[in-house]
Amino acid sequence: MTDAQERNRRVTAADVARAAGVSRSAVSRAFTPEAYLDADKRRAILQVADELGYRPNAIGAALQGASSNLVAIVVGDTPSPFDKEVATALAAGLNAAGKYPIMIGGSQAVSRAAVSDVLRYPLDAMILRTGSLSPDFADACGKLGIPLISSGRIMDRPLVDNVCVQNEAGMEMITDLLLSRGHKAFGFIGGPSGFGSAGRRRAGMMQSLAKAGLDLTAEVTGDYTVQSGFKAVEALLAQAPVDAILCANDAMAIGAISGLRQRGLRVPEDVAVTGFDDVEMAGWPEYRLTTVRNPINDMVAAIVDLLEARINAPRRAGETRWLTPEVILRETH
Amino acid sequence: MTDAQERNRRVTAADVARAAGVSRSAVSRAFTPEAYLDADKRRAILQVADELGYRPNAIGAALQGASSNLVAIVVGDTPSPFDKEVATALAAGLNAAGKYPIMIGGSQAVSRAAVSDVLRYPLDAMILRTGSLSPDFADACGKLGIPLISSGRIMDRPLVDNVCVQNEAGMEMITDLLLSRGHKAFGFIGGPSGFGSAGRRRAGMMQSLAKAGLDLTAEVTGDYTVQSGFKAVEALLAQAPVDAILCANDAMAIGAISGLRQRGLRVPEDVAVTGFDDVEMAGWPEYRLTTVRNPINDMVAAIVDLLEARINAPRRAGETRWLTPEVILRETH
DNA sequence: CTGTTAGCGCATTCAA
DNA sequence: TTGAATGCGCTAACAG
């Protein structure tokens, strides 16, 4: 049994060097493909390293100046189905790019503290998927040299990169679709005003309606949850009868469909319903929701791309990537 | 402008010491609550540190022997809704405990490579939420001194901790419920054989059925997805008519409900359906699924608890925590 | 109470 | 091609 095992200590390059009868530098070189090292020697060292279960400690390397490959992802406190899909896809995409995503979430208080503490790590970047974050926070990141990438919401700050779907265009497209089907009395279930996306989506709808010479018939604000969509139906119908309900996201649309059915109304025969995001559940047989796709794969690709660009050029100007939405035709329009 | 900012370098304790006119150790002490340091001096140092945007670099501290506070979470390649809920809750729970979860996921190939590479970090622990992982992998963790916590599946290895819901008991409870309602012809939609949970759940059901002197009427194996539950209905009914369908998880139960409705069958009047896990969607108005709760909060609490216990006593024997399932009565039984 | 010193594991420079 | 020496940022032991 080796010394390292006896002491229950992690095996280090020095242990491998001792066991293989070479210098510590040789071990380091064995794990650096482009370093000069006799091929046989390298093989022998890697052999010994494998037997001992040695892997270079990333912490030592990071201290040396290497990239930490650590990336924080901050999600909101009550993640919607869409947020969860994004988090999963983002983690996979970062893994594929050789990065390690640290998830920050939980209640407002917990995540605020965690976000602040995670800055103690020399992160490659911080990815924001949450609505509001105090502006002095961006300064803190700047001082620490940690790049910020905002997704789903534009942060208009010097070195910050942004990735966002074209909310207005997407909502215009789906509003036009309903218009083309002859709908005239539109209800809207909007999102919380704190979210930038909610306002942009509403604006896109209003734009289309205005072009058609129509006004909104009824409007209710939800909180992006299924439950709020369900309850919004009653409030909406109390304002005026409608023949189409546009929702600012899929979760509320799903709730609205149930709310309508419970009142004996058929979707889409009596009232059409549309969503935004195209979450997995939108395609489930009970819903078959007509919606606007917020392309997660494109989002992940753009984030990974911006991340790599910024690592290569830390001082480059902030860039904004706009994702193209797409109308998904199913059976609720 | 300070030297550190000019060079776009992270501010270090040395920078703060220079700016505050104290020694580096004093700066270190200022950030260590229990260290001896004149109160005024500490205040002054923290003041300067704040202005400079300094935070102790966790990498340096970790190298020093401090815990890295980094914990890897490995999820499967095609996470179900339940997996996503677990991942979100686990991340939040770890954050609250001052730990930073690194998510590992994506395709089989990507996550295999990522899992191997992430071991370069001196992780506090690795949490496994995925089905199969080669056994030599546990050895690798052992050699590196990285504790393993397996959730949802028992890993019977010396120092490995486990957290798992009582699958058999849960399934027995819900089978008994259907039995007490007078159901006689049972169909079962099972999970993939690679998952330990699928077999245990089936066993619990068979146990209850045997006690009642009944046998299974029809059986189909799905892959834990909604789609597979939907398609399983046809195969099941082709075998024999049933008046109750038990499913090994909620996603398949949700699919089965839709499959039944599409064939003009009413749930639960014609056929009862039950699930397992109690995901968020199980409570949605279109489903109102009667199911067995797999208690996520308890799971997270147990994992955090085991993690802390193991950090305090790295050589303690592996412990298994059994979570208590609970039948959730809704409207499909 | 405080400054000086050593060493964590590593990659890399320098000198051979 | 190789080994010895250096320093990354930090904490803790030591000496004052």
C-alpha cells in the first residue's frame, strides 16, 4: 500500500513520480500532449498513474493560470417547465464543450447568497437565466474579470453578452396566424412585469392587432405558472367574451386550456389558445398546443459560442445573438 | 487605476494588503471570522477589499486543504420530468448547504467523458442519479477519495451512501388501494429493466396481487416516457381487457391516460390508472393522477445530510436511507 | 495582536 | 529530452 493510500490522501504527481522513478516534471509532461517526452517514458508514467488512480488536480492547474472550466448558471427561484428544460440542455451543451456548469438556484435568499459566494471561484463565465439581479452585481463580476452572459433577457452593459429569442416577431407571427383564421375577439394572458420577455411578447401581439385594425378585447396578468393560466380564464371571460386567447408562455396556455374545458368550452372550436416556448408538454396528447418555439438548442449553441469567443477575447464588445422563433402548428388554433 | 485592474487580472489578497498598508496575512484574517485581528483593522481591510472588488479565491483555499465545496451531480442522458424536478431541487438544497453542484449530463458519450474529467476536481462528493455506471468507476472515485452517493438506486459498495424510496412498499400501497376499490383485472406498464426501481416496483405490485390471490392480467414494458405509456395501452389491451393499469412512473401513466381516452375509454370509470413519483404534471387538471409520492424534499434532505456526515467522517460505513412513499389520492382510481 | 514563512499541486521556465 | 526551481493565491503555523 502506498503512502498516499495509507493517509487517505489524494494521489499527487509527486506520488506517481516516486512510484515510476521519474521527476515530477516528467509526470506533468506525460499529461500534456504537446510536451516533449520520450514516448516510452510517457507510456510507462501513464501506466503507473492509472494503477495509482491518479488524475491531475484541476485546482492546482487552475491556480497555475489555466482556465478553471467552471461556469455558473443562475436560474430563478421557481423554475417553470421551460426553465428546467433550458437548464438541462445548457448543462449538457456545456459538458460537451468541456465546461462544468455550477447550478445556482433556490429561494431568493439562498440564491442571492450563493451567487455572491460562487464568485470566489475563478469562473470562466456566469450565465444568467433569471429575471432581476441588482446592477451592482454586474460590477462585481466585472471587477473579478468574470464574463456575464445573459439569456432570455437583454442586459445592456458594456462587456455583457446576450442571447434572446425575438419575442416580438414570434408573437406577431402567431397573432397573424389567428387573425388569418378569422379570429376577432382576442384575450391575452400576460406574464409578470418584472420579466422583460413578457412585455416584448405583449408588444408583438399589439403590433399585429393594430395592423389589422383590432384592439385587445380582454387582458389578465398571470405569473407564468399553469395554475395562473387556469385561473386567468375566469377573469378574462368576466371582462368580455373572446374567441382566441394568446398566452405569454406555454405553462399558462396549458392552464387556460384546462380552464376553458372545465367551463364546457371546446378548444379550438369555441376558443383558440396559443402559447410561447414549445415545452415538451405542449406536444402531449391532451394539449397539442399551437405555440411559438423558443429554440433551446440554438440558445445553447449561441451561449457556448459566445462563451468561447469571450474566453479568447476577454475585452471584446458585448454581443447580442437573436434567436429565430418558429410557429408550431398543432391543434389549438 | 490599480495594477490589478490595468492588467485585467483578478484582485488578490496581496493587492488588498498593498492598498490597505497591511500584511497579506492580515487580509486573510479579515476574511476568517474566528481569526485574531483588531476590529478596526478588520473593518478597514474589508472596506478596501470591497472597493477593489476582492473576494478570496476559492481555488487557493482549496489547494490549501480547505474543502472545495464542489459536488458533482450525474443525471441520465434523457432526463424524465421527475429527473428534472430532482435536479432542480437538489441544486437548490446543495446551494442552501453552501455546496456548489456541478451538473453532468447529456448523451451517453458526452457524460461518460465529463464524469471522468470532472474527477480532476477535488470534489466533496459525487451524486449519482443515473442508472448504470461501470463498476470500475466507483473504484476510481475511491482511489481519489471522492465519496459517492447514489440516489434512486442502491449501490452495494463499501463506502457508498444510498438514498432510495421504498419502491416495493409504495407500489404495494397503491395496488392495495385499487384492490380495495374492487378492481380485478390488472395491467402493468413497467420500466426498462436496466433501472433497479422498475423491478422493485413491479415486485411490490406482484406481492399485493398474490396476497389477494390474483395474477397480472396483462403486461407491457415501456421506457419511462409519456410516449411509451401512450403506445403501451394498445399493446396492453391487445393482450386482455383490464379495469386498472398500474404504471411504474407518472410519465407513462400520463401517456396511458391519453391513450385510453383516445380509444374512447373513460378514466377512471372504465379503466383506473395510477403512477409513481408524483411529478408536478400529475396534479394538472387534465390528469389529476392518483399516484405514489416519491418525496423529493426528503430525498434532498437525506442527500445533504449524508454528504455532511461523510465529510465529517470520510471512513464511516456506507449508509442507506429509505424514503417513505405516500399514496396521493386524486381522480384516476 | 501581527508580520514572516512555508507549503498545498501543478505547469512551465531555465539550465543542463 | 530531462530534472531542478519557480510561483500561482491562499491559510496556518510560527515567531515576535
